Amino acid sequence: MISFRSIPGLIAVLLLCHGPALAQPRPADPRLEAATRIFEGLSEAERKAIQVDLIWTGHLNSAATGNFGPLTFRAVNGFKAGRGQPDGQLSPAERQELARLARTARETAGFAVVTDERTGVRIGIPQRLLPKREALPNGGSRWQSADGRITLDVSAGPASEPLAALFERQIAVNPNVPRRITYKLLQPSFFVVAGETAGGRFFRRQASGPGGLRGFSVGYDKAVAASFDKVVTAIADSFEPFPTGSAPAAPSVGAAATSATPVAAATERLGVGLVVARELVLTAGVAVEACKALKVGGHPAKLRLQDQASGLALLDVPGLGEQPGLGLRDNAAQPAQAAVVLGFDGNGAARGAVALAAELRGEAVLAPLQPGGAGSPVFDRQGRLTGLVTAGPSDKALVAGVAPQRSYAMADMGALQAFLARTQTRIPAAKGDAPEQSTGAIVAAAGKAVVPVSCVP
């Protein structure tokens, strides 16, 4: 998730002459391409304003990044249902109506972005929905609904322990507190944990910075989830743990989408790669199919080899350095064995590294993968490379902008070695008796081998 700021929440390429034959590529959606050009012709402020308004009308379950893709395309069409053609574009009248409905929803909630004087956190508060406010003994602040069914806490304090250790404790199973974790995300500067209890939902984000640790948590009754989920998305989208400058003003309506001059824009497809040798990167075939322009870690790349059976692809990346000492697992995993998936979330320059807690399921991995996670390497808790995600996560699976735990196809260590052997490339076996490592230790050891992949079809 990019920096994750929201809650719960193709076939064929040009191969070398000896590569296997594949099916023809899926045609691009001309409506999506046209809508992308129109949207990206708007100012950044207007692009984000449209997405914020779609959040408030309940059509967009994602952060307002200003980037256009299938999720925003469907959100616009969801809003337009019964109003116009599903072309992903807003007429001036539709843009005005969207703004009016969103403004009504914000005003009904009494939503305002404030800077909490006790913690320094900047965050959006639905003040009419959470009229009760109190100072907490730990130095934080609390907002609560009149009936106590919704609680928002904001906290700040010194960084007395590593963020990764705090994350591990948050996701640990507690038999005395029945709950189900539906999303867990660890990045170097923050983590997110979301889930459900028997009667409610919860979301927590904790960030580290020069001022220590700052974060917020939301807990609410499932009975109010239908109306409050979009508010939680708006709260998470507004959160700034270490703000600079003044608080942003309420969104305003700019030029209508259809009034902008179209600009050339390509629909970028994202993936993840693993450096396996100097200038050589392993990834998933679905991440690099039918690419006119391909980049890995900012370097231009070319497809060397692809295998349809395993779902793997190998890329030549001139200028990329050596693989930093990975070790491959050499024995089969146990059922439901714990694992860690390393990858990237977000779009464009906002893409950020992520570490996701997961489970091994034979030739699949259970993990909360966001779109763009195809090609993410999978490590066991001893830090040994165990496989690589070959499926392409879809944004259709997102819940309030958050990816739930789902099963994704994975090429296991045998498939990895067999594929790499075709180019005389090999990853050495890791020690079989290595002790279990924390997520942070696995990221530190293997993170430099994980690189973002970008494909312009």
C-alpha cells in the first residue's frame, strides 16, 4: 500500500525466438484509456478532490492519491449508474452533483481535519458522529459516539522499541481476545493492523519518525459498519503523523473532468521482481506481459525468458547490481506454515516497500496482497526464499481499500530452480537449521533483492 492510507481495506508477450508460444494479449479497454487521459489532464488538486468526493459518496474504497486506474474508473461509473454512459468520465453537471452529495455527507458527519494539540497528529474527525472527547491518561486523545459504539483514539510517545517488534506483538494470537486479523502491513516507517471481533471492526496505524511513535486506532460496532466504513476510509486518508504546514482546506470543485485538454498517458501495470544475479531479475509473467516499455527499479529492462507453465519470467536489467546473498529453502513447507511476502504497494513515485505476514499453502500463499503484488517473493520465518507469487492480485478484492487475506498461486522453490537452470542461474540452498527471524530481520536481509517492476502495455 505506497504508503497505505486507507482501511477494511493480458496474456502474451513478445518472446525471444525460442520462447514458448502464448495466447494473444487481451485488448486494452478504450474507455479506460480515454478516461485516464482526461483525468490526468486535470490539476493534481482536482484529481484528488474527485477521489475524496467518491470516498464520501461510498463509491471509492481507496486513498485519494490523484492517480487514475481501474478502481477509480469503476468508482466513477458506480456514481454515474443511471445518470450516464459508463465511460469513467464526469460531465460538468455530474461533477457538480458528485461534489454536492459528498459535501452533504461530510457535513452530516461534521468531518474536519484537525491537529490534535496533545499528540501533534493531524487527522480528520467526524465531530457530529463522535461528539464525546476526552484526554487519555497516556497523553493521547479520544473521540467517541454518544452511544459508545464508535471510538477513535490518537496516541503519541517515545520509540521505546523497534516498530517491527511492536507490529509482531499486535498481530500475535491472544486466546483471551478472540479476533480475526484481516489485514497486516509492515513498512520501515509504519505498520497497519486491521480486523474483526465477534461484534465489531478495528483498524490501527502506528508510524515512527523523529518525534517518536504516533498513531491512531478506530473501533466500531458491526451494526454501524455499512454507514461508517466510508468515514473510516476518509479518516485514514487524512492521517498525518508528523504534519508540516497548515491543515488542508475542505475539497473544492475545480474544472469538470470533460473540460480538460486530454494529455497522452499510458496505463501503467505494476509488479515486483527479485534480483537473482547481476543484471538479472525474476518476476511473474503476468506482471510483464505485452509491455511496450518495461522498467525495473528505475532501469530499462528487457524480457529474456518466460515460462507459461510455472508463471515465471526472467528480465535483463542493464546497470542493476549483484543479488545480495539470498538462500533458497531446500525442503517442503508444513501445512499453514508462517511466511513473509516482500513487495511494493502504491502507484508511481508513491510506491513503498511492504512486508506482509502470510501462510504457505502448498503451491499457494495466503496473504493480503494489493494490486501490483505479482512477482513478490515469499520467505519462510527462517528467512529462506520459498517461492514467488505468480498470480496478479485484483483491486476487485479490496474491502474499503484494503486487501483481505486470500490465496494466490505461487511458484515453489523447485519451480524457481528449474526455471533459472535454463539460463545457468542458481540460487544456493540456505541452511536448514536457521533460527526463526522477525519480520524486520527478514526485510533487512532480503529487502535489497526486491525491486519494483513497471510495465507500460
